[in-house]
Amino acid sequence: MSTPTIQDSILSLGSLLSKSTDFSILSDSTSLLERFIQECLADTNKDPLQNLITQVRYALSHQEVPPDDVLYQLNALESLVQKPITIAIVGQFSSGKSTFLNALLGREILPSGITPITSKVCEICHGEDYELKARYHNGSIKSKPLEFLHTLNELENAHIKDFRLYAPNPLLEHIRFLDTPGFNSQNEADTDTTNAILEEVEGIIWLSLIDNVGKQSEKDILQNHIRKYAAKSLCVLNQKDRLKDEQEIATSLQYAKEAFRGLFSEVVAISAKQALAAEDKTLYAHSNMQSVLDFIHTHLAPNAVSLKKQKILRSLKTLLIQALYHTHKGIFALNNLATMLEKQDGKVRFCAMQSGLEKHFNTLFLSYDSELENLAQSIFASLDSQEIQLPLVVKNKFGLRTQITQTKSVPLLPKDTLISKLCSEESQYVRDFRKLGFAMSDFSMTFGALLAKEQESLKDKVFDISTNKSLIKSLSQAKFHSLQETLFAIVRDYENAGLKAVANLQSELIILRHCITTNYRGAITLALTKLDSTMQYALKKHLQNPKDFALFIPTLENVREELNISLHFLLFQDKLFLQNALYKKALWEISEAYAQCFERFNSMLEPFQDALMEYYNILKSELLRIKQYK
């Protein structure tokens, strides 16, 4: 097992600190530690690009160990620093790519012509000895003899993904070649594979047959696939040995340069066949293979470091920008939630206003008032009268006192008849008051349904945040789990606040319902008894002293007043209609509870927002460092 480096230890320390659920660690001491870690990471013995990759790795590890795909990219970039430059050998199908590579290697290893191997990518790199490895689609890698390339059949080829050929050639110590399937083969996937390779390589050598150069199909391929790689491309016209003299070769070269203007850095003519067969310097020189090597050494190799640097910096920028994007989205999500929680009370009030709940609640009192008025008119209309004999002492014409009897009509309240009529189960008033009572208690259910709908909306929003991919990517696992617990607590507390307000409203409305349903008979009996008692008492006094005491003849207002008292009119007016109406009280309770919830949870969300902002600033600072890198 390898001994961990100081950089590895520091990265582990940074990751451990980032996982801490003690948010108080984000303090001035953390900044000091951060500076210390940065100084330790800057290893002066390392390649500057490797130092940069290490620092980006640390920055991305600040909240959590980066995911596997990010680690894979970082590891690939680190290996790229010391990796030989890669040159892709590209051309149309059967353009002589394999023969050209054999000439570069100085040995006929790769099969030429239409063979299964030519449909696979073959990476040619440096090794201590000649060795061939085949990578299969199932992920396994098997060593094969070099002859395998010539004996491979279609059946086994279908299971192979690509090849890697090792050769003890000094040229391969700093350069590796990729033999590509090419364009215009029978398999469209070959073109896709070749295009993907071109995105990754530092140089391209395009192979074309000198006596067939400049066809429209070739121009179309170059325009569509090669144009953007012009700065790192070489066009090789192969098989110049098929032309009769140097004049024809020069003519073909000139034609190719005109036809491919702006597509390549240089165009050269060679004979891979002569270079491969050369046994002396003269034939090799005549093959012109050296011009290819010269282009590689004078153009591609010097630019390799710059190309690698650009590629590494571009990749690091991409990783940081992606992390910044997710962190920004995470910050936005939490800020949006805090705003939503702050406005939850206003949203409930607005939805209640839009739903017409207050108007509906007010109609409860108006209906109650109307029922009382109808009941009062019914009782008033039922008042009767009776004839009584009233003894009177009068003086006759001689001045003597005599007693006479006078018939007088007095008001009569049929109390028992009215009680029986108004309180029977068949009475419309009983049914109407019962219906009104249940309408009052049912209002709490309507109000609760509105709150439940808004609560469901809040729950959906919180659920979205609890599964937010950007937050998952931007927070450590421990912090994200802690955030989820906080979010679930938010939903629970807001829901409990709503349930409590609805329960309080319901209990008071049930009391009002009982006042006009369960107590209805007693209230009517009380009102009629009081009216009747008042009338009887007035009659008794009137009989005793007609001059000083008048009869009591109830008015509609008198009847209504007694009903108001017995059926608690002022209570209903206060609870259903005035400033302290229960509906307004319920909204006020919710407003107070929501304000407390927001204050509590806003403070609980702040550490997560601070952690995201700190991570965002670290990523932003690292991105600035890369942009300023020379």
C-alpha cells in the first residue's frame, strides 16, 4: 500500500472539516486553516498544472468528496500532464492508414486492406516490447499475439471494443498514435467514433491517396469534420511512388493545396510503401516520411504543452463552473424557500380573500339575524286579545260614588301554543336554526380545506428542495441530511399551526351551533315566558290601579329584544360579524404562528445558506485563479 502524501492528508483534512455538522466551524480560524492548506498544496516540486489540479480538487472537496465522474476527470487531467501527445490517423475508408502507421513503426504489424481490425480504434503507444491487448465490451482486457491482428474473424471482432499496441519505438515515448476506423465506411458508428476521437487529440494526420485526391466526397468530409482542427492538422498524400515523376507529384501537391485551402497546416506527399521497404537511407529519403516526422517534431510537439495546458484549464474551468452553477441553484432554492415562508401568511390571506370566505362567514350572521327577525314577526303576529270585566268607581250626576263594570280588551300571548308550535320537530324554525348551526360549524371545514391546499403547495415546494440535485451536489451528505430534517420540521410546524387555528375556530363555532340548536327550545320558552310574565304583571297592576298602571302591549321590537337576549344575539354579533369575528381571529392566529415559524426556520436555514455561500466563494476564487493562470 502506497504511503499517502502530505497533499493527500491535507485533502482528507479539508474533506473531514467540510463534513462537520458543527456550523460554528465557519469562523476566522477556518480562514486561517484555509490559507495554511492552500500553502501546503502549492508544492513547488510539482508541475504547476498538477498543483492547479490539486487545488481544484481541494476546492471541489470542500463540501464533500466529489462524485466518481468528477474524480475520474480530475485523475484523467493529472495523468494528462505527463501523458504523451496523441495524434489521430484519419482518412476515408481504405486510404492506407494502417500501412502509413507500419511505416512510422518501421515494421509491418497492422494488417492493411479491408479487415475486421480496421473497424476498431487501435492505440499505439510505447512499451518495453511488442505487445497487443484487446479490450472487450464486457470490460475485460486480454493479451493477444501480434498475429491475432491478421487472423481476427468477424465473430470475435464483434465482442472487441478496441486494441492497444505497445512497441519499443523511441518515437512513441513522447507521441502515441490512434488508428481510427475512418469516414465513409459501411458502419455509421465508425464515423461517430472517429469524430469523438478528434475532440480529444493534440494532432491530426489526414491520409489521402495522391492519385485520387480532392474528390468531392473527400472535400465534404473535410469541411464537415476536419475544418475546426486546421491548426493541428497535416495532410499526407500517400502512394507518391505510383506517379511517374517529381513533376506529377508537384502537380498533385499543388492541386491538393488549392483544393484543401484553409483546412491543413501543411500538405506533404509520401510513399509509406517505400519507407516500410527501405533498407538504406536513399530509399527512405525518397519516401519523404521524414517530412511527416519533422512536422510532428516542429509543429505538433512544441504545441503539445500549450494544447494540454489549454485543455486542462478548459476542463478545470468546466468542472468549477458546473459546481458554481449547482451551488448558485442551491442558494437560489433556499433563498426562494425563505421568501416563500415569509410570504406564506400573505398568500393565505390573499387566497382567503379571493375565495370569498369572509363574505361567506358574514352571511352566517346575516342569516342568523334574519332567522331571529322572522321568528320575532311570527311571535308578534300570534299575539291575541281577550275581554275582561274591569270594576270602576265613578260619581253619578248627584255626585255620589257608585261602582260599575267596564268591559276592556287586553293583550294575550298564547305562550304554550307558541312553544309547542315553534319547538316541534316539524317546525320550519327548528329546521332552519339547526341548518344554520351546522353551516356555522361546517365553515371551519371550508376554512381548513383552504389552509390544507396552501399547506400542500408548501409541502410540494419543500419536497422539491429536499430532493434538489444542486443541493445534493453542493452540500456534504451530513449537512444535506440535516437540511432535510429542517425542511421536514418546517412542513410539520406550519401544518400544526394551521391545524391549531382551525381547531380553535371549530370549537368556538360548535359552541355557537349548540346555542341555537341544543338550547333552542329553552331559549324560546324563556323568551315567551318573560314576555308573558311582563304582560301578566302589567295586567295585575292595571287591575289594581288603572289610572297609574297601563297595560303592557308588546311591540315587534319588544319581542325581538327578548329573542336577542335568550338566543345570545350580542354574542353571535361579536363572534360572527364585528371586529373580533372568529374568522378574523383565526387569520390573526395563523399570522402570528406563521411569523414565529418563519423567524425560527429562517435562523435554521442561515447556516446552510452560509455554507453554500462559502463554497460558492471558494469555487469563484479558484475559477479566478485559473483564469489568471499564465
